[in-house]
Amino acid sequence: MTILETQGLAARNAARILSVAGSARKDAALEAIAAALEGRTAEILQANEQDVQAARQAGIRPAMLDRLALDGKRIAGIVAGVRQVKSLPDPIGVTTKMFTQSNGLVIGKRRVPLGVIGIIYEARPNVTVDAAALCLKSGNAVLLRGGSDAFHSNRVLVNIMRDALESVRLPRDCIALVGDTSRESAAELMNLTAYLDLLIPRGGAGLIRSVVENARVPVIQTGTGICHVYVDGDADLHMAARIIHNAKCSRPSVCNAAECLLVDRAVAAAFLPMAWQLLEADNVQLRGCAETRAILGDWVVPAAAADWDTEFLDYILAVKVVSGPEEAIDFIAQHSSGHSEAIVTNNYLTAQRFLDEVDAAAVYVNASTRFTDGGEFGLGAEIGISTQKMHARGPMGLEELTSSKFVIYGTGQIR
């Protein structure tokens, strides 16, 4: 057996124990993990500094470096996320439907764990803990395959969590890290059908496309966020300026950041300079259509066709002036990745039309796309934001990590 197959078998065996561990034992494990992360913060920061220094030497972009770096505040946030997951209701064992057939059979539908979940992700150490906590609470073992950029951070985080599991007498192999960060290990994980029940990629468009195209294991597609904010002709322009500034600049390296601003022609001349006042403070580069450049000046970079379909993950914003909501909705239909879309308007009917016609996992009226997040939606941490239309769509919390089985009670019936 390969190393990865050995890990897969160990995870499969651990998952059988975890699936019947019960809420109290899983919650004890989560509390042990939270306490261990707090107690070993210095160790985490030391490992993360190794990754950050290596990334700087490799010339990683500042926005991507932000995804990698940890500090005391971010670790405290990770710990809080674990405890929030602990506080949530356990989805396992819940009977969602029960009915009696005419022959007397009592048939129920019960939530059960998926089994073993694989996660392939890039330089986000917080994903390591978020994914492990959610899988643990939902009764699933997890194989984590992070990127090389965060290897030292991920190794320490996983070792801490495995120690915590052992302290409450749960198998260490409920959580495991793939030590090989090469493309070969990713390819092997995508084909680990004997042990993996589900594979979730989290990262850029290239990673997600590779997994979707090459995996034989079932995949839930997540992440790529070509998110739009449309400023309608009936918008409160000051509100709209604050929303696009937040959606673009509060953390541009994440998938719920806005990548494209659409502005109704009726308000473009008034709104674009107002928005630019806020965006300029963060050195945002605008890539605009001809009308945008006519309003703001030639220093706006002419938008290329590819800019409408790019997840920049940086301080870059594509800007297009449109004739109204119909053109905005059509444009979003052509270029959206199905993640998060927003309209800013005081017109109720226009808002409802946008909600009805825009096809995305999350659709907003008068709010920033940055709220598409498991914690913000009250789900605790999230394991990813699904942009597909299978059983899970949007932020994936505990229920999205379960399957179901029918349980049938009889009194001797035969067919």
C-alpha cells in the first residue's frame, strides 16, 4: 500500500468509531482541540513564521500572503470557531422524516455521516482547523491535503488536534494531514475511491478545475468567486460606495470579495467619482469599460475581455456601465461563477427581480458580498462555499456534511 492508501484505511477505520461516538464525546474532543490550540499558540506562530518567510522570499503577492499569515488575533478567531461548532446542534442521528405505510412498516429517514472526506486546499491554515472541526462534529474522518506554502503551519495544527483527540480517547486518525504536497499526491487523492467518500477542493480556479476534471471520487465544487455588485439607478449612492469598498477592500484575497462593479448609466457620472474616493485610499486598480474611462479618466486601465471572467483576489476591480437592471442581470448570467451577487437599490420591484433572476449561491440586496461565510450565516465555521447545485449550495456547514439512510421498523411483514 502507498502511504496515502495507508492513511485512507486508517481514516476509514477511525470514521467507523467516530460515527457512533455521540455528541458528548465529539464535543469533548472539540473543546480539547480549542484548549490545545490556545495553549500552543506560540508553537503555531513559530511554524507559521517559517511559511510566511518562505513565501516572502518566493515573491508571493501581498493579498495571497494575507491568506497565509497568522497572528494571535487570527488564532483566537480560529479557536472561537471551533467552540462555535461545538455549540451547534449535532446533525447526526436526527430523523428528518417518519411515516407509516399501509402495510404497517414505519419508515424513517435519518442523518448519518458521509464517512471519510478529503479536502484539497491552498495557503489558508485556518481551513485546516475549520474543516477538521466541522468533519469531527458531523462524524466524518478527514484527510487534509494543504498546499506547500502552509505546510509547517498545517503540520503543527494537525499534530495539536490529533493529540487532543487522543486525550479524549478518540482515534488520532479521525484527522490526518497528507505529508506530500506534490501534484502526484493530489492526483492520488483524487482517485482514492476505496477510502474517500467525498472530495472538496478549496482554492483558486485552476485547482478547482483540476479536481473537477480529474477526480474519480465524488466532488463538491467550491470557491471560485467572480462576484458582482450592481448599483441600480434607484440606489442610495453613499450606501453603494460603502458597500463596494467593503466588498472589494476588506479582504480582497478571499472568494466572497467583489471582482466586478456594474453601474447603471443613469447614476454613473455621480457614483463613480464617489466610489473612487474610497477605493483610491486602498490603491485599487480599476479596469473599466470606455464609459468608465470617460467619467474617471484615462488612468483607468482599459478592460480586456478576460477581465470580466477573472477572480483577481487582489486590489483590482473590473468596472462596467450598463443600461439598467436587465443588462446587469444578463451580464451576471454570462460572467458569474455562481458564488455571490449583490444589488444596491431602493426600488423594491427591481430588488425582487434581481433576487428571482440571478442564479447564485447567495444573492444580496443592499449588503456586501463579504457576508457569504459560514460564521456570518450562523453555521459556525464552513468547510467551503459550494457553487454547484447538488445537495449542498452556499456555505457548507454541518448538515451539508451528512448523508441519510432509511430506517424501517416492521412487525414481521414480508413481501
